[in-house]
Amino acid sequence: MSSLIAATRLSVLDRSRTREGEDGGEAVRATVDLAREVERLGYHRFWVSEHHGVPGVAGSAPTVLAAAVAAATRTIRVGTGGVMLPNHQPLVVAEQFGVLESLFPGRIDMGLGRSVGFTDGIRRALGRGKKDADDFAGRLEELLGWFTGTQTAHPRVHARPAEGLRVAPYVLATGEGAAVAAAAGLPLVIGDLKGRPKVVAAIERYRSAFRPSVWSAEPYVVVAGTVAVAATEEEARRLLMPEAWAMAYSRTEGVFPPLAPPERIEGLPMTARQREFYASGLAGHVHGTEEQVRDALEEALKETAADEILVTTSTHDRAALLDSYARLARLAGLTSVNA
């Protein structure tokens, strides 16, 4: 066991990816089932995501799904990775997390992102535009003010039951998001493990610019990324194939499909451009045997000095995915619990 990995928190983000032949209901129920297993394995937190109108992703209402996860578990922290703040009024977000924290005190995380819907049609359906992401810092300030009772945008209005509660906030960062997290004095979630130089530079900027706040006295960095562990390097690589193909297909066809099994992907005809995207999707991720993954994670932790690793792996075979999480828990020395 690596002392460096053992000293680092390990957590999971599940996007409720659909598989070929299953519907969205099966996907979100599988997310809840996975949360129970992840808790049993000893992981620190379990997060769910927000995507709208994506055929291969069933996780569209993260606070609702987080409530189901929290109700099905007992000890693991539960949250969002994340609620996309430009899509929502800050008051409503505060109320939702206030309800979650009231129901499951001390276990709720409020991960927040700045993305809007990824197509014009989805943005119109949400009543949002690309420019709504530009005021992420202002929306974040208002949201936090609903909890502290200091927001000034809407005098004499109070968020119930959020006001007075301390729900742990996190900023999901790409690009300028790191600066927003530093200025607000909030923990930073950044990815991924394959884009190491860019991530390291953003983390360094975040740490140097961090201003302590009522939410966090010092910088806290969560690095997110894909980690696949199996009995052999080849088996671990096969775990990466479904998501790599889905990304390649989405980049060339404009549709993000359900995850396909590796054996079907191996027989698919691919255009030169698809093959290029597919190869890129397979490259750079932390994967292999327990020993190989241990060494790769040690290197990543030395480079980033991350306080936590948030594992975001998706694959077609749910049993193989759970086995990967179990192997990762073992190499990290996590303590299994009875959930």
C-alpha cells in the first residue's frame, strides 16, 4: 500500500450513463445501487451529475438523485458534481440543498459548475444562453449569501430552510473556474488526470490566489479523472473502450450514445476522424493492474499535491466497474464498512 495514496481521500462521481438495451430508469437505479457498494468499500463521497437532453446520460436532476442516494446510504458523503449554476436561480438551488442538508445533516456536498446546455435547443428549453455562464462568480456569491443571510440581490427574501445551514460548497473548474474558486475561498474540483500539465498549472494559480473564507480556511484540491483497475492491463484498457467510443461518436455525429460493449466496438467500422478521437479517448487515463495504478496515482499525487481523487469512470460492464472500484479501494487501503 502507498502511504501517499492512503493519505488521500478517494471518492466517486457517477454520471448515470445508460447502456445499450437499457432505459434511463435502469441507469439511475444502478447509480443508487453503486452508491451503496461504494459506501461499503469505504470511499469518502459519492457525487452525481447534471446533463440535459443527452441520450446516453440519465442524470438530469442531481439534487433529486442525490436525495435518493443519501436515503439509500448511511455514512458516505453525498453531493453533486455538479449542479450547473447558470441553469438555475440561486435561490432555488439554495432551497434544494437546504432541504437535503436538513434531511441528511452533515453528509451533503454542493458541487457547482458553470456550464449551460450543450446545444442551442437545450439552452432554449432551459431558458438560458451561453452568456449566462459569464456571471458564474456573481451567481455563486448570491447562492452562498442565501446560506449566510448576507445576499443583497433580493432584500427581505430568505431561503428556507437553507439560511443558517453550512452545506459544503465546491467549484467544478475548467479554465477561469479555478480563479473563481480561489476568490470565493472554496474547494476546487478540477480534471482530469490525463491533462496533467494544464491541471497542475491551474492548481498552482488557485493555491497562490486563494483567499480564506467562512467556507474554507485553506485551499483544498480535488482532482477528477478516469481510473480503471483490473487483473491485467488489457482488461483495464477494455474498461475504457465504451466511453472512448461514445466520445468519438459524439464528436463526429453530434449525439452522445449509450455505452456499447467492447466486443461490439472492436468490430465497428470507424472513419479516420472517429478512429483519431477514439485513440485519444483511450490515451492518458490511469489504468492497469493494481500495481500499475498505484504507481500512476502516486505520480499524479506528487505532481498535483491533490487532497482528494474523484474517480469518474464509466464503462459498459457494471460488474467490471464495481470490481475496478474494489481493486482501487484495496490498493488504497480503504476500510470496508457494513452499509
